[in-house]
Amino acid sequence: MRRIFPILTALLITVLCSSTAWGQSKWGHISGDFGFNGMYYIPDSIIGAKEVKEKVRANTWLNLNYTNSGFTAGLRYEFYSFPLIDFEDIGYKGQGLTHYFLDYKNDFIQVTAGTFYEQFGNGFTLRAYEDRQLGIDNSLLGARIKVTPYKGITLKGVWGIERKNFDFEYTKRHDYVRGLDAELSFSDMIGKLSEKGFVLSVGGSFVSKYEKSEKDMYITLPDNQTGILSADKIPQNIATWAARLNFGYKGFRLESEFAHKINDPNNTNSYIYKNGNSFLLTASYSMKGFGVEASFIRSDNMDFRSQRDISASTSLLSINYIPAVNRQYTYALLANYTYASQPNGQIGVQAQVNYKIPKGSKLGGKYGIDITANYARFHNVEQKLVPDAEANGLMNGTDGYTSRFFAFGNDLLYQDIGIEFSHRFNNKNWKLDLAYNFITYNLTILQGHPSPMFKGHNVMGKVTYKINTKHALKLEVHHLYAKEDDGSWLYGLLEYSIAPHWFISVADQWNYGNADKIHRTHYYNIAAAFVIKTTRISLNFGKTKEGILCIGGVCRSVPASYGLGLTVTTSF
Amino acid sequence: MKKINLIVTLAILLCAFVSCDKIEGPYITPDESVETNVEFPDIDPATVFRKVLIEEYTGHRCTNCPDGHRELASLHERYGDSLVAIGIHAGSFAMTSGIFSTDFRTEEGNTLYEDFTINQIGTPAAVVNRKQHGNVYPLSIPAWQPAIEEELTHDCVAAVQLINVFDASSQKLTAHTKTTRLNGDTSDLQIALYIIEDGIVAPQKDGEETIPEYVHNHVLRGSLNGVYGTQLTTPEEDGTYLKSYELDCSAKSWNFSNCSVVAILMDAETHEVLQVEQAKF
């Protein structure tokens, strides 16, 4: 791999140098983006913001891509040697060329060598992706082929080694991933189907990981006896497969995927040999002014990593992805109670109804009222220990447990009952949003710190006033009423924007209901941003509460911090 | 048609890479250690010193290997009890052929030969304390002494006591060990018990010559608890670890009076040797 690296770099530099002179011409096109996200840290013992020795930390990256006809070459350099403390906590620290590839594509075939991202279906078997905010980048270093032999048929093959933060010693790795995916879209193949409003596609994928097994493992059994899980009893090749269906007719849509994983004893599942499975079914119907969607999800023992020793507390080396189907909120006070998808054990439902009180009606007024009602409930899966696990008093080195497919476990993980109203009035210059949510959140299981079940009532009100075509003012007030965890919170935000260049805001989160009076803290934040063309420069000063950050059901912890932040992003 | 052929070829190639291992239970095998029923004398940590393990890879058809044997004898004279040697016959020069009919090879030796990439330099070679010296495991003869010198400078992190009980009538060996951590060491520990035999008379190539009655010393004969041994998971009340293993030697053709047990204490994660002890049957 080390030999490939300088060759790719040299090739890329050559094409970049040659093309820079011609810019956007027959010689090709260069694009990219640059980002700097830095912070000056101030210690604050009340909120638990620790002293940072270097005072200033920053994440910096540069992406460069060169395209010419069907050919693309790209690279990314990341400088995270002194990263923001969030990223240091998750081990995302270092610097180097983290992304580099050569890609050729025509109507029939696409081939990629180097690092690449890929997803099969919903990601149940494979999702190599990047989320810069979460500090996730599990790109594969290897090769990929996509073939489209006929319209509506897509075949993909991948093999490679997953990125592990800034560990570039790929030659020392004893693990890699390989996979196949096929999708047949009948509605693309048969024109009459789509003409009549039908959507129909089926797909399947197969992903296998190899990891050398060379060490025995030891398990303490009852009466201080030692059990040995010998290296030859630890599988080196572990496979998952999945099948999916997507059907639609006019306003109706049905999507489903089922996945199965064979014995995969690893650190996240206490080294049990039980097979894993996951199932997602989503049905929706929409018509003018009305929509309804319902989802069912079950995933059991589906945490699938390139290395079996990786802890469940990190997203490192995840091969697959089990999505969270609950509604994702951006409400400030609910951020710390966002549901994190549980690949190793969750079963639940999500339902949502959208209705628009018609324009011109007595209740709807001139512009109508949008109403969204939502319900979500997730439990752990039912677990009945197998006799060996019962006898040993622990599951390690056994088949673990049995679980009926549709049975809900005893532990409620998360529940959300919510309703939202949105209404414009006075020539659409005013917009009012109101929302109420009742959240039940299992802190013990979802965040790993033993606590009573959190129950919170969140009320949100937002008014946006468009003063004129350029100037707008937004006011948000949120209130979270709770007795558990940190108790009740109040949040206010005032934002003034002068389009298209300036945004200024002042916000405060006040933990007025904290049982400990000393922690009834104000987490204030003053921010300003300037945007010109594709460049954005923003400054913010304030405090951040210790908690979690979740995107799409994947979460990471966020340490408490206080200080001055500067972010610069630009693309070209 | 060309497209279909290409797709089929690609699919076959990709399928070749994709596989899975279905493991059948039971998964856990019990640790076959036996009760430790001997009394170990108290140790004075101040008197415990670090010993170094040298594993010499050799073969009876290897013309240069006697140079290694002579070097090892010289090192033994120099370092005395501080050095414990194991002679591992493995690789192509250890195969039997013609008058070289004695098969000195063992499963353990073959595994170690692979794991420590001895074929990088071939025999004669040695690995000192199962650590890389100069970024490689196998060392050629001139590098043996500097590696031993380097290892002797390291702190002693544990003491290993070894008592063998050999029942001559049943020819059953029981090796008892006691491990005591020193200097606050907290690494996960693993102990392996090997059997070696001295004074085996059998042919050996030596340069251009073949010596029919060559004396082979410290030859690896096997192990009591596998190539990398057993992890020390459950400490006694005083923080020490006791481990004992039995071996039925009745079917072995060894000269028991020339046999010893070597107890190798290593870091469970890296397999780096931390201490080593040797005792006769």
C-alpha cells in the first residue's frame, strides 16, 4: 500500500499542475474545498471544561479533485495533529493524506482504485462513509467496480481495508472487507411500469470480512475456572447478506430490507456466536395536504466491525450501518436525548402523520396550517439466555441468547410523542412554528451511565419575521421540563440575518432546574457569520454542555467546552 | 455477449474473495491445568534477576547450524543461568532424509518458525525474548550477543518459580509454577511450559562433513499447555498466580534424566518474553 501512495500522489500532482495552467478547459476541471475549524479554550470548572495545554486547537482539511471526461482523481489532506478536544477524545488525531483515489467511469463501467466510499442498500451490510462532524471516516482503501450492463441493472464489487483514524500502517493490518451488491430496477427496465406510476426494484448484497485470528482468549468461568476460546474457534471470515425490495404505486410506497450475519464473536456482543439479523419495513402514503408514514425496525447482534476487539463505545471500523428510523430533531434542548441506533438490540416502530389545514379555510387562514404528529417507541430485543450462558453466569463464548423475531424486550429505550404546527401569515412575512414533544429516554442503556428513566416535556416556539427582502429576524424559545438527569432547561435564541452575507445570533441555554444549585448554569453563545460566494467565515463565543452529538442515529460524546471558535470553509 | 462474459468473470472473481467460517460449538475448552499442591519457598524480590530466552532455529541437515550451536555454548558459558536456550528444529533443513532419520520437529516449533518469520534469513537463526531487534525477529549469529546484552539491561518485572514432580513409575510429569509480579507491572501475563532435552546423539551436518554421533542439546520436545501457553487470569489472595500442568510421558522416547521444563512468562498481548525459568524433571 505504501508503494501505491507516492505513485498516486505524484500522478495527481502532475495532472493538477498541468491542468492549473488551463483552468477549466479541455484539459479538465479542478474542484475542491478547504475547511478550518478552530477554538481557543478557556477552562471552566463549573461546567467541567478542562484546561487545554495548547489553548488553541483546530481541525483543518483540504480536498482537491481533478476531473476530465470520465476520469477523476482526488485527494484530501487532513491536519488534526492538535484537533478540537471532541476529536481527540475519540482518537481522531494525526495528520496525513487520508483520501486519495483514481476513478474512471463510462456508461457501462466505473472503476476506482485508492480510497472510496460506498453503501449497499440501507447500509445493513456495508456503509463506508464520512461524517466530518461526528469524526467518522471509514473509507475503504482498495478497489471498486460498478457495472451497468443494461438500464436498471447495477452490479458492484468492493474490496479494501477500512480506515482507522490516522493509523496508516495498512501493511500491518490483518483485516479487510470484500463485498458484492446487485440491484434490479424493473421500473427503469420496463418503461410501461414507470409510465403507469409503478416503482419496483429488488436488490441483494453479500459482504464478508476477513480478520486473522491468532490469539486464544480467556474467560473466567464460575468457581474461578478459566475457559479458553482458542484461536481456531474464532471465525476469521464473517459474512452478512441482505435482500431488499422497493415498491411504489403513485402515492403509496413500500420499502423493506432484511439482513443476516453469521457467527461474529466480538467485543461489542460479549463474544457470543449467535447469528445476527436486521429488518426494516417502511410504508408511506401521500396525497395533497396529507401524508402518513410508518416504519418497523428490528436489529439484533448486527454490530459488524473490521476488528473484533473494537469497543462498542466508538464507531471506529464499523462496516455496516443500522439507521435510526425515529424523527430527527434539531431542537437545542433535546439534542442530549437523541436516540442512538442500537445495532446489537433494538425493536421498534415509528409513525408520522402530516396534514395541512387547507388554505382559505376558517381555521387555516390565508396560507393554511401544517400539522405533523409523530410517535416512536423502541425497546431492546427479547433475550432468553442459552443454557451454557445461564450456567456460566455470562454469555461470553456461548450462543448467547435466543430471541423471538417480533418480541419486544422488557427495557424501553426511547419513546417520542410529538406534534408540530407551522403557520405563515401577513403576506408570508411572519412564520410561527410551535411544537410539543414528550420524550422518554433510557440514559442507562443509551448513554451508559446508570440513571432513572428520563422523561421530558419539551415545548418549542419559533417566530420568523421577514422585515424586507434582505433583513430577517428569528426568535426561538424552548422549554424542557424534566425531573431526571439535569432537570429542566430554558433556551432562547435571537438571530438577525442580512441576506446574503451576514448572520448574527445570541443564544442561551439555562439549566435552571438542576438539582445542584451550582450547576444552574447559563450556556450562552454569541455568533456571527459572514458569507461571500462559496466562502463562509464564522465566529462564536460561548459554552457548550457536556453531552452527545447524534447524526442519523450515530452518536459521539461531546465534552464540555468554553471559548472562542473560528470556522472558515470555502469551496472552488 | 462480451458484456455478459465480463460480468460473469467479475462475479466469479469477486465470489472467490467472499467467504465465511461457520463455527460449531462447544466454543470454550476448559483450561486443563491441575491443582498446585506443592509449597513454593518465599522469594526475596531483591535477589530476583531477569533471565533471557534465546530460541535457536536449527536443523540437522543445515551445514552452518553447528556454528550456531557453538556460539550458543559460548554464550551459555558467558551468561550462565541468565540465559535459557531452546533449540527448535524447523524449516527445510530439519526434514528427515537418509541417515538424518530422527525427526526433531514439533508442532510448536513449526508454528513458532512461521510466526516469527524465520524464513526471512533461514537457519541458523535465533529470536531473543520474542522481540524484534533492529525491526526483525530472526537474528543471524553475530547479532545474538548484542540482543542478549540489550535484554539484560531491562528491569525484571516478574519472578517465576518452577517445581517439577516426576513420577518415575507412571512416568507422569507435573510442572508447578508460581508467578509473582514485581515493580508494579500490570500487563496481562501468559505462561507457556516447554520440554527440552539435552544430549541426544544423532547425525548432524557440519560444513562439508556429516557427523554421525553429534550431540544435540536443549532440543524442543513439546509443550504442556500449547505454543503460547495460558493466560494468568485469576490471582491468588497475595496477588501471585499458580499454574500447574500434567503430561503423560509414558509413550515418549525421551531420556528423562536429560529433560527439563522451561517456563516462559510473556506479555499476553505482544508475546514478548518477560521472564524465563528452567528446571530438570
